[in-house]
Amino acid sequence: MERILGIETSCDETSAAVLSITAGRPSLDSLVILSQDVHALFGGVVPELASRAHLKSIMPVVDRALADAGVGLEQLDGIAVTAGPGLIGALLVGLSYGKTLAWRAGLPLIGVHHMEGHLFAPTLEHPELSPPFVALLVSGGHTMLLRVPEWGRYQLLGQTRDDAAGEAFDKVAKLLELGYPGGPVIEKLAREGDPARYRFPRPMLGAEGPDRFTFSFSGLKTSVLRAVRQSEDLAADRAHLARGFQDAAIEVLVEKTALAAEEFGVETVVLGGGVACNRTLVEQMGERVAPWARVYAATPRLNTDNAAMIAAAGAWHLAQGHRSDWSLEASDHLPLPGLVAGTPAEAVA
Ligand code: KG4
Ligand code: ZN
């Protein structure tokens, strides 16, 4: 049995988790997620405030995760910590703390790519999930369509040209004066909206060649902005606008992912990242590929930023014999490890 401590501080959640793996099956012994609500006051994450809040909470959060799991440092087999991408000051807090603990306890250390963490999240609840599959990772900072022939080997099929999918939800929520983060409020409001009231463009849908897997969300956001300005009664139109936006965004995400799954002949589709909390996205994806593929998405607590997914990805790397050394640094532009060469992946931020 291997027991891994995971630490995640890339954005506005301070999180720690203890994960045990027995004969390949994960068991989550503890998970603590402390969300920094201060950012709601500013309508978005304020990096300086995020770093300070992480600094205040990192020790009690890790202590609590160890206590909840009923273990001490000496009972761990390794420490996995998010090394990037993310807010550099925020990353530094978790990384420095993880490094210090590993040094003190003489434990192997592994730096984890935040998006690889999101990719591993569904394995926590579905240990049977295994490649080959196509994965759509959609968060506040990234939109990545990946082909995964095996764990640790990733072909980046497409990403966004401008705004990330989650960022689009957040920006549209701001236009509709719904506060931050925008995804959950838009999803809720969209349920009351009339799908026929606004029909927004489906950006890049139907694009050919390498762009068939490319996303773009800033034009969609501009279309919503125009509709908001033209609205004579925003209070009455808000739900319809949310519905129109969400339908457009989800259709593009679902269609491109289904196209990739079809093209590469896979029977498994993985959805990950904060936007994968969206039930409509998960349901529509499931319906779209139902004849030939199964869709895996973690529950919301494991889809938004958390340390359990970092422990899961870290545990896999540690089991492969991968180790980070003490020179491990936080990086806001960390490339995904294991990218298959010769793809648009080389440009990944
Ligand atoms: O993965 P995540 O927790 O943090 C980053 O790595 O960025 O993703 C956060 C993003 C935010 O943009 C948030 O609005 C979005 O995920 N999100 C959602 C939903 N819940 C969170 N987007 C759409 N529908 C949701 N239900
Ligand atoms: Zn994330």
C-alpha cells in the first residue's frame, strides 16, 4: 500500500489530501479544501490576496488532512504538489511547503501539472477508468482536448485561441451581473431560460483541418455583450441570455470532443476541470456519444481544484519511478509532461 499526501495551491483553493493506493485501487483517506471567498468581493481572483491567504492556511490545512486520515508524516510514502500552471505566488506557497515537508521527512517528492491532476480526478471514483480515451479538460485557465493513448502520454488535439471555457462563463456572468465564479450561477439560471430567445454563434464549429479541434470563446462573449446592451429589460432577459450562452458553449465543447472520439475510435470520453461540474455538459456529452462511448466525469468536489486529484496524478508518477529533485520550481507556464511530439501541443501554455 502506498500513501500519498497531495497539496494544491495554484489558484484560490488551499487544499490537502491523503490518498492510499492498494493494488491499484485508490482510497481517499482525507480531503480538505479551503476556498478563499475574499475574491468574490472583487469579481475575480486577486493574485496577491490569494498568496497571502494560502500562506495563512497551508499549515492548518495540511495538518487537518493528516489528522483526518489519522496519519503522521512518517506514515507517508510520498508528497505530490502542484508545480504549475497557475498563479506564481500562489503556487510558491504550496510548493515550498511540500518541498519542506518532503525534505524533513525524507520522502520522495513529485511536482504535478495542475491539468494532469484534473485528468486523473475521475479515477478517484472510477478506478476502472483507463486509456485509450479522449479527454476534454475545461477550467478557468485552460481548454484542452487531449488524446490519451496511455497514462503519461498526451497528444494535444486542440486548445483555445483566446478565452478558456471557464473564463467565458465567468466573463458572461460578469456581464449579467451575477458575480464570481460564474459557472455555477449561469448553469442554475440557464435552467429557467428559453432556449429559443437568443441563438448565439457556435465559434469554430465546422472548422476544418487542424482547427477542427480548436476552440475560441471571446467572440461568443462579445455576442452576449451586444445582446446585453440591446436588452431593454435585463432582469427579464438574464435567464434567456444565460441559456443562449450556455447552449452555444456546450454545443461546441460536446461536438468537438465527440468528433475526436469518433476520429480516434475510442470508447471512453473523460471530462475534467471546473467546467465539468456543469451537469448539462456532462449529460449532453453522454447523450451525444452514447451509441459507442461512455463518459466519465468526477463529482463536482473533485472537478474543481482539489488536492486529491494532485495526489492521484502524483501517485501514478511515483509508481513509475518519477521523482522531482530539490530544484523543482513553481511555473506559471509549465508544459504538460508526456506530450507526444509533432502536435500543436508544443505551443501549449
Ligand atoms: O478547475 P477550476 O476549479 O479552476 C481552475 O483550474 O481554473 O475551474 C474553475 C472554473 C471557473 O471558471 C468556474 O466558473 C467554472 O470552472 N465552473 C463552471 C461550473 N462550476 C465551475 N462552469 C460551468 N458550469 C459550472 N457548473
Ligand atoms: Zn483547476
